[in-house]
Amino acid sequence: MPRKLGQHFLVEEPILERLAATACGAHVPRVVEIGPGRGALTRHLLPHTDELHAVELDASLVHRLKREFAEDSRFHVQHGDVLETDLAQWGPATITGNLPYYITSPIIEKFLALDERFQTAVFLMQWEVAQRVLSGPNSRDYGYLSVAVQLICEVSLVCKVARGAFSPPPKVDSAAVKFARKRAAPANLPALLTLVGRSFAQKRKTLRNNLRPFYGDAADKLPEAGLRAEQLSIEQFIDLERRLAQRASLD
Ligand code: SAM
């Protein structure tokens, strides 16, 4: 089995059912599943939906899935790399999957870049990334990913999953995380994400030092110049970006 594709199959039925129920509730019209593998989660998702589109990179698993679900008209599988796949091509959908851990962050960012037709994602990911996604200011794990996710979504921990729930077991524990898109993303999101990236460029440095190369003297005059990015809440980042944009428009 090509381990490099992050192939650790979930074998605990209660966890699979919990993932499916969290992603779909009683029923959703359409689900997109990332990395269906041998179909363990797929089997739990299908009763909750009219239409399931799975994206799987391993050709041998795609053949196996086609055989396995040949009789089920709700099931569709596409052979390909999820990062190269347009997840919006089938229309509004709930997105889910037991993710290949080597690309967890790019998959989360791919979900964030979708629009409001994609309200919910439930992903199983390595515990370390789940902590980064879920953490708030003044904690070790709070960084660019935390702020980028929380600007766009409400995030919640569904459950922690021990490595023994997988075959073969991965080297790390995992967690299922639910992403619920907020009603309105900040209008100036690209500028905000740029600012957040610059602010966290060197985590131990103050905002003054991280931002001076981009905003010159204005960075020194910020009331929060002496703080580090990890001390700023989501709302404080939004406010900081608004003030910097106002200054720029006056220059
Ligand atoms: N969902 C299955 C389960 O829970 O048992 C398998 C999960 S396994 C952690 C990750 C799956 O993603 C594997 O089937 C792997 O082949 C697939 N995969 C890896 N890289 C991928 C990629 N770039 N695009 C799509 N699928 C990928």
C-alpha cells in the first residue's frame, strides 16, 4: 500500500458514523468526499445523501470503489488529485473526508476558498493541525492557519481519535473538526490574509518588526506595535487591517 498517500484507513464504526452524522445531519442533497480509500466512510455517508462525489488519487482504490458501489446510483468517483480538482463542479455540497495528512492544510485552504454554497466541512486530520485550527490568541498553536480559518468559519472539535482507530495506525493521534462557514466573510479578506501572513512571518517578533518592511513608520505608530501577532484576536486583526487601509488611502 503506498504509505506516501497517507493511507491510514479508519476502522472504528462508531467514529465513522459520528463523522457522517456530523457532516450530513439527517440528510443533505450532495456530499463531496475527499480520499474515500476503501469506502469505509463512504458507506456511512451514502444513507445520508442523494448524491456522493468522491475524489481519490490511488487508481487501484478507484477500481475497487467502482466495483464495490456499482449498484448504488448515488455514488460517483473521480480519479485525481483533490488539490487539482474543482470541488464546486457538482454544485452546492457538504465536504468531508478522512484526509491524507500530508496535504491537510492545503485541503482546508481549498475549502475556505469556496463560496457560501459550501456551508459545512467535516475533516478528520492529525491532532496537531486540529489544535492549530481550533486555538485562540495567546496559545502556542495560534498562528496564520488559526486566524485564516476563524475569519471565515466557526470551528469546533467533533472528537479526538486515537491512532488505534486506524489500520495501519498512523504515528500521531487525530481529531475530527467541523467547519461552519460564517454568514459573511470580511469583505477585504485577501488584504486581511496578507496582513495576517506578514504579522506571523516571524512568530517571536513584535508586530512593529514584522510590519515595518511593508508599512514603514506607520508600523511604529500602531498602538499594538509592541505586541506579537499571537496576542491579537480575530477582531483585532480586522480592526488593524481597517486602520492600515485607511492610512494608506490618506497617503
Ligand atoms: N476515507 C478512507 C478511510 O477513512 O478509511 C481513507 C482515508 S486515508 C487517510 C486518505 C485517502 O486519501 C487514501 O485513500 C489516499 O489514497 C487518498 N489520497 C491521498 N492523496 C490524495 C490526493 N492528493 N487526492 C485525493 N485523494 C488522495
